[in-house]
Amino acid sequence: MTTQRLLMIEDDARLAAMVTEYLTQSGYLVTHAGDGESGLKELQDKLFDLVLLDLMLPGIDGLEVCRHIRSRGSEFARVPILMLTAKGDPMDRVVGLELGADDYLPKPFEPRELLARVRAVLRRQQPDAAAGHKLMRFGTLEIDRNARTVTVDGQAADLTSYQFDLLVTLAERAGRVLTRDQIMEAVRGRELEAFDRSIDVHMGRIRAAIESDVKNPKRILTVRGVGYVFAKQQD
């Protein structure tokens, strides 16, 4: 099995050294970059399976790095991103998710939780062997679980791995109303954090990718006070 390569963009040298040692012992190959510019250069020079991205960076901050990675035409646009955020900055998390980060972990964190998040994000990148080549079609929307791709009218929809799993979770239960807790538990395997807006941010990103009119969605509908439902009948 090929060793998975992780890039950690973090200006705290002590934290980076601790994380690098822990993840290396867990079987990963970790490269450390101390600022946003050097991190982007590493991405241009090498292939990585995951980016651990601190938001509070000197020079180019983490949000700008995230925006650059996810920009259209970027050769590394699809690499998953796990943000490392200050515990008291929920809006930074929201903005980071809106820019295309796959997940976040507030500081300070336990190394074991970081490892669990890393494994979860990387696992979502792998094809679903149980799904075979099963395709789900809803009108002009096509979801390929094996290739982990989504197309609308034949055009690729730009979703992160986490957003893809959210969409599949809803599509597999088309017509059934799911609460935010049920959706998050099905995808991430843990309960929703208090006051966590991440699920709504991701739903907004998914709608932007698959709906023809985001203000009047036809595929993913909001059920006020409850959660979301994926419509069975679509155009």
C-alpha cells in the first residue's frame, strides 16, 4: 500500500513538530510548510493526499490559501483540506467551509482526534467498493458513487469529498426528511457540535453546484425546524 502524503501548513513550529512525529508514527509521510507561500509552492512541486491548513498564518492567511487551492484551473484543486482553527473563531470555520475546506478541527486538539479526522477525510476519498459501479440518476443529475463524481446536464459539479458524501446520504434517502444531526451522524460518525453551522454551509455549497436556481432549489429542500429532504421527483 502506498504511503499517503500529508502537507501541514502551520507557523507554530512546536505544534508542527509534534503533529509530524505523531502522524509519521501512524504511517503517514508528512511535509511541513511554515507559511502560506511555501505551502502553495510545496503543492505545486509535489502530490499530496491531504492538506492540514492553519488559518492564522503570516503573510498569506489560511483562508487565502484555501481559496487559491480551490480556484478553478488549479492542478491541485481537488486535494482535501482539513482546517485547523482557533476555538473562539466560529466564523472562520464557516468561511473556510464556504471556500471549500472538507472539515475543521478547533485548537487545542488531541493528537488522537486529529488522526481520526485525517483518516475520515482520506477514507472519503476512496471509492465505495460496496457500491460497485452503481449510478444514481435524478433527471439531469447523475451521481457516480464509484468514481465519486457528480454531473448536471453532463457538466461536472465541483464538490469536496465531504459534500459528495452529504449528497449521497440525502440521495439514498430521497423523499425522507433528515435532521441535521442524522445527516452529520451518517457522514461523519459523530454528533453535531453545539451551534455548529457547518452542515448548512455545506448544503449551500452543494446547492450552488447542482441547482439551476439556488434561491428556489428543486433538489435539496429545507424543512423548517427539522432539516433537509432530497426530492424524489426532479426535472
